[in-house]
Amino acid sequence: MAIDAPRSEGPAVALTILGVSALFTGGVPEGQVLGHWRLTFADGRTEEHSLRMGVHAAEATHLEPRSLVTDDGVKVRTVGVMDVGGEAVRLDLFDIPLHRPGHLRSLAFHVEEAGASFLWCDVFVAVEQPIVCPFRGQGGRVSIEEIATIVRQRDPVRLERALEQFSQGVLRSSNLDEAKGLSLLFLGAISAALLETGAPRSLHLIQLQAARELDEQSSKEEVNASAMKWIRGVLEGLLEPLNRTPDPIQQATRIINENLAEDIDDSELAQRVGLSTSHFRAKFRAQMGQPVARYIMAMRLERANEMLKTGGIPVHCVASAVGFRTLPHFSRCFTQRFGMNPTQVRNSSGKATG
């Protein structure tokens, strides 16, 4: 089985493969290589990813769901059951990280002599997305227009979120000048907001000093460290909670956004941030303006919307990735939120491959 990779602007970083793995494995010992994916890149480089019995693959007529991460970083999870020749078999999804990103030319699957059979339904290539401004207010992110309001309201939770966005944006910048420009933009937005609230005009001098220091930095990591020093310096004493014990609601929102695919509820979150469930619920509603469950649902749907707009990920994979267990539930919630069903959003991107 050989496939020409779709053309893309960015480098491939991972594969998502849907299929039956494997059939007719009776007598095959644990650890035996059943087959391997061979990838060829535009620069001539190749890499292989083997599927081993009892590790990546298991007899597909055994319908017990699988969910594991292997030693080589492959995530395996069962997503359903399908009929093959009148017999029910397990349908698994494999998320395979590449050893090194690159522009993929082709990929092929080779079956080894162990004699197992495979049925691959679809292969999807995850491509590194172009870098965009980290302050586009989408998917729960803070927009640059919100910075002034956050500073005026002394909102440490949202400010910490903005600082995290800023830091990630600097480190992911395409070049050093972009990292420095983003740093000055963010520092300027915070300084302008502080000046509106009566901060001394000496902030203008601080911006000049920061610009000179940033210009001397020779790596994005150095730019990030220098910028964060200046930013936290101008905020010192104005938003004191930032220098105290991490806010439990801030911790909770971070946990939620990092684990959207998992089952998580307010009781578990309360335990992880060190509060009683009742106290956590009240505090979360007061700070975030909505109950925990509604916030989790909102974040799942926003993340799903972003994934669908790439056009290259199947709807059922998106649903699973953001924590929905059934497609009808996902489709109903998504349509209520955005006024379009998931397939319409995916197809409207102009990148859907079918």
C-alpha cells in the first residue's frame, strides 16, 4: 500500500491513521513486528514506524476497547467497531508523531512475514500551521484589544493567560525581529493601559530602556526572558496576585484546556487545585462568569471549530479529540453553538479532502 502525500505549505509533524490492526494474528508472539509505515520526505530523507504485536496492534476480533500510549510515543485508541466479511472487528485510531518534521512526499505500508492482515480506512497528515499573531481573540485566547480592560480591572487570571500567550508567541516567532516586535507591542499595550489609570509618565522611559535591551538579544529565548522581566516589572504592585500562590481558578482553566479530550468534572478539578467542590464551584462561577461544565463545553466547541477549519481532519476525529463520545451529541452541540454543523464548517474551509 503506497500513498502520495497531499501538498502542503508547512512541514508534516504527525500522522493519524484509522483502520483495523490486525487480523489473523493467532500464534504471533508478543513484540513481533507485523508491519511498518515507511515515510519519504522531499529532501530524500526516510523514516519508519513499526507496528508490534501486543504493543501497537492486537487481534481486531477482540472488541475490548484499547487506549494507550506506547514507548515510542504512538497514541492508540479504539473509536468504534466495523463489519468485515460479516464479522465485527475493532476500529482503532493511531496518532504517530514523526521523528523530525519535514515536507512529506509519500508514505507506504509494508506487511512483514508474520502473516497478519490490516485494513486501513484513512490516513491524515498533521501539518505545522503557519504562525499567526498570538493575540487574535479566538479559541479562548485574549485579544490585544482586551489588554487595556484586563489591566484596568486588575484581572490576574486573564492577565496571566495573556502573559502565557505572549510568551508562547515570542518563542514560536518565525524570526528574531518578529519576536522583538511582538515584545514591544505587548509591553506598549500594557503601558498604555497603565498610563490611562494614572501610572507615572516614567513608563515611557521604561519602554525606551526595554527596546534597547531587547535589541541586544540574540535568541528568541533571550528576548522572551528580557521582555517578561520588563513586563512583570511594570506590573509589580499593581496586580499583586501574580506574585503570590498561583490562583486556583487559573490552574483549573489551564488543566481544562490541556485535557479537553479527557473526562473531567468539577469534583476532580477542585481536588487538583486544593479546594472543596462547593467552594471551587462558587469561586469558578464568580471569576469566570459561568459554571465549570459550561466553560468546559465552550472550550471544547471552540477547539473543535478551530480544528475543523483546517479542513484536513475528519469530523469523528475532531469529536474524539475534544472529548465527545458520540458524533450525534457533538454535532448537536456544535450546531447550537455556531449555527452550522461540523461537516459544513469543515467543507467551507476549502481544504477538505473528503
